[in-house]
Amino acid sequence: LETGRRVRRLTFDGIIAMSSPTWSPTGDRLAFSGARRSGSTDLFVVDLESDRLTALTDDLYHDRDPHWHPTQDRLVFSSDRAEHGRHGTYSLFVSDLQPGSVRQITWGADSDLQPAWSPAGERLAFATDRSGFYDIFVLDVRGDTLSAPRRATRILTAAFDPVWLPEGEDVLFTGFEATRFQIYRGSLQVDSTATGGDTQVAAAPEGAW
């Protein structure tokens, strides 16, 4: 990032496109969503020291948006492998980085996309259309215990791509308003007993990003 110089290029036989790369906590592995020549999209992990590639999923489903847990060997991702996936919707799943180890953590006929772990790994922010428009929702993850998803933004058009800030209470996200995309900052200090909550959002200053 300092020089803009490309350090390394990764290519793999049978994978024609890669997206949503996410670093392991130790920085020696990279997970991503890869499109195969067959047309399926699966999750992969590459060891950057050995270039060894491991397929975490290998099926007909569309697996996307992986995000690595900040302290554990665990990925959260979005997939159409749920009950309503044949209708074009997505739910959130967790993989413990073992091939075939997939656990569903959100349900319904809505599309849950772009999950992001908080810095402490105890909350997930994600974009979803379960309110009728795409907004950011938050889900608490305490071991194997999950809270009900809570609405954290109320954008009249759409909110996408949440990214947590280091202190773990605010996120940056993309919002579409006034005919253009802008970057917003929102506070996600939501009462864990509440069923929903609003966030105060403000557009980033022009030229800040």
C-alpha cells in the first residue's frame, strides 16, 4: 500500500475468478471465494508459504463474502445453500476451515450478505434486505449462542459493505443516497436486549476516502 507495487500474484488451475480475499489472524493464509470453470463458486484457503490450496466447499452452491474471525480459524460467509436459496436468496454460514464443516447461522427468505466480524469476534455486522431495503444488521455470537439479528441502520435506499473500526463500536459502510454512493460511519452501540435500533450516520468528508 505504501508504494503501490504489486508484491505477488496468485493464480490457480481451474479457478477463473477470485473475490473477497480475507487474511488469517497470523497473516500466513488467505481465504477467498473462487469461481470454477464448471460455473460453481466455492471457498478456498491458500497457505502463502507453501502455495498449498485447500477447497473448503465443493458443490453446486454459490459461496461468497468470506470473512476470517480475528482470533480463530473460523470463516463466516454468505451462501444460497439454505432452504430459500433456490429462489436467489442468501443466508450466513460459518466454517471451521475443515472441508465440509459448514453451519448455518441465519435463516429466512431474505438475502444476508457481506458479513464482517467485530474486532473482538463477538458480533457480526452484515447487509440484508430483511427490512424491505438493504440495511446493516448486527448479530451477537457468543460461542455457539446466537442472538436475534438487530437492525442497526435505517437508510431509505440501501446500505452495504460494513467494516468495523478498531474500537469495535462503529462501522464504515457504503450507502446509496442522492443518486450516488457515499461512505458513512455508524455507531452500533445497540442494547443486546433490543429487537432493533437506529444508528447515527454521517457521510465521510469529501476526499477522505
